[in-house]
Amino acid sequence: MLLIRRLRDTALTLTRQLNKTSLSFKRGYSYSIKDAIVLQINGETLKFPHIWLRDNCQCEQCFHPSAKSRILDWSKFNLDSKPTEVHKDENSVQVTWDDGHTSRYRLDWLKFRSFTEENQQQYETELYKPPKVTWKGEDFQKICTINDYNEIVSTDEALYKWLKDLSTYGVSLIRNTPSDDTAIDAILQRVGFPKQTHYGLKFIVQNVPNTSNVAYLSSNLQMHTDLPYYGYCPGVNLLHCLVQTNSDGGENTLSDCHYIANYMKEHHPDQYKILTNTEVEWSDIGVENGNEFYKLYRSPVICVDKCDHVWRINFSIPQRGSHFPGPIELVKPWYEAYSLFFELNRKFSASFKVDAGSILVFDNIRLLHGRNQYQDSGENVRKLIGAYIDWDEVYSRLRSLKVKLEKRSYY
Ligand SMILES: [Zn+2]
């Protein structure tokens, strides 16, 4: 009898706890409705935790308006602040806290930051990062947009459209670029800052015997990502074609590794797992312009975040070192998975020849790129000017442009 009562009491306590924490129980946090203010905004019932509201007070003692930054003294922050009075009018809500401090929030400001999954998703796609759309070789003509050099340089609308296409599909072309070694500079300046590497702020891709990098040869350049041996790997690759070869070959091949990763996850889950879990040592050792470099970086081929979303791809046959940082039993299965990944990239790749005057722009941590063998002649020497930009700069420019073009403030 006693046991039954104990069991019943335990069940009752558990039910009470579940009711209390049901708000976000599925995410595994303990959270009580008593710790939040519930507001009706545009017909939606939205909950805002006290601690978050107090932290995000918008008054000038707590938040610097021109720096758009929190300035409250964290050493004095009370994690258990409670409101003593809440007053809502048409456009805002005023909260008086138990220490006497008063905060005011605009309702649209609150709604934009609300904790519902739908609102959080909307913020992510509208402002944080545009969602990616994956593709395979046969889709390439449809997804690779062609943008005009002069329009990008002179209008914000064209710049925004180009960067959005680039972030969505991971590739786009710019046409009508002046035939000048420095023409790419205006594009780099429109976005932000180029990323310098040991190959320089910009680099020339041309056939060079005794080269420091196999990209500077005219032989077949197998599909790869650039600079996987950088921990802070340049995100976007720009290649301005000044002179295209008139021999056979010289075509670029491109593949979307996000498509390949999804494909492997579905059809080859064991190999997918090996490529996401096994670290590889990427390397580049040598001298360029008198500067010695010895770059090493360990990272899997497919890097995924905690939600199993791919965020970075590393792949290079020449720039993979011979030190294998894993256990000996993983060696053969890893090579098999790596080989399958390469084959799938070839199978689902697009191949095309870039015209002189075009800049091929692509996501260097998402796509593999390669180039077929070609032949220079006395009067025709293939020449590209290359540069890198980080995704931080691209996303930053996209958000600034969005706010400017939509005449909207997200603060
Ligand atoms: Zn305040």
C-alpha cells in the first residue's frame, strides 16, 4: 500500500514537473512559464523569458544605441530578476523590475526575436543566412546565374542579387569584365576585403614550370577545394579569365558537395560517417616570393555541425599530407570512402569552358573545382587572375544591402 502511494506521489510530481516544463520540454531544458512574460502580438501568443528581457533592455544605461551593443555591467546582473509591473500599449511594452529599473520594448522588435520555431526559422532565412539549394551537373545551366560586371560595380541591386545567388547555389558568373589584371579589384572592393594567403592578395594562374603549386601547370587539375590546409580557409574563390586557351581542353569542372554529402548519407551511410568523423592532415609546404610556408591543418573531408549540417568540405589529392592522424584499422575504409566521394563528385559535376572576360565565382568550402589539360602556344597563353574573399565579408555585405534596399532596420 505504501509502495503504491509512493509510486502515485512520484507520478504526480513528475506530471507537475512536465506541465511546468512543457514549453520547451522537447529541447531538454527545464523551463517554467512563471519565468516568462506572455504577450499577445498580432494575434500570436508569444513568451519572453524574464532573464532574456532583462539582458536585452534597450534603455541607454543598458544598450548603446550608436554602437548597437549591450553595455550593462554583467558583474551586477541578477539572473533572477522578476518584473513587478508590466504595462502593454499599442506598440510597446513597459516592464518595471524588482530592483526598480524600467525597460521598454517595441512589440515588433520583440516579435522579430520571439522564440517560436517559425519565427526563428524566418529570421535565419531572411537575415542570418539565405538557405542553400543543392544541385547536380545537369542542373548547372539553370542555377548558374550570369551577372554583369558594370552593374555589380555600379548598383546595389545587382551586387545584392549576385551575392544572394552565390550564397544559394555556391556558384555564379560575372561577364563583361575589362581585360585588365586589376579589373577584379573593383568587385573585391564592392564586397569587402580580399583574403590574403601565402600565394598573395591576388594570384596569377598560368603554366609555370618548376612551380610551387600544381595549379600552376597546364596538365589535368583534379577536382579539389583550395587551401584545405588553412584552419581559416578562404570561403569564396574568384577566377578572372583574361586569356582562355584556344587548344582543346581548359574546361572547368564543378560539383556541389552538399548534394554529394546528402547522396552519400542516403545511399552510403557508412562511408558518409567515415568521411565526417575521420580527421585528415592537409598540407602545403614550400616557398612563394621568398616567403617560406609550412601549413598543416587537420580536419575531416565532410565537416558537419551539431545538427549534422555540412558547413565545410576539404578535398585535395596533392595537398593531403602523408601523415594519417587516425588508427591503422581506419586507413583502408577511409581510402574507400574518400575514393567513393571523389567518384560521386565526378559523376555529378558540370563541365564548361569560361570565356575570356568572365569571372567564375564559387564557394570554396562547398564546391569541388578542377580543370582539364590544355596546351599553350606562342600567341595564346592561358591566364587567370585569382583572389579570395571570406564568407564573413559576403554575408555581412548581403545583410547591409538587405537593410539598405528594403529601407528597414532590424534594430
Ligand atoms: Zn535598462
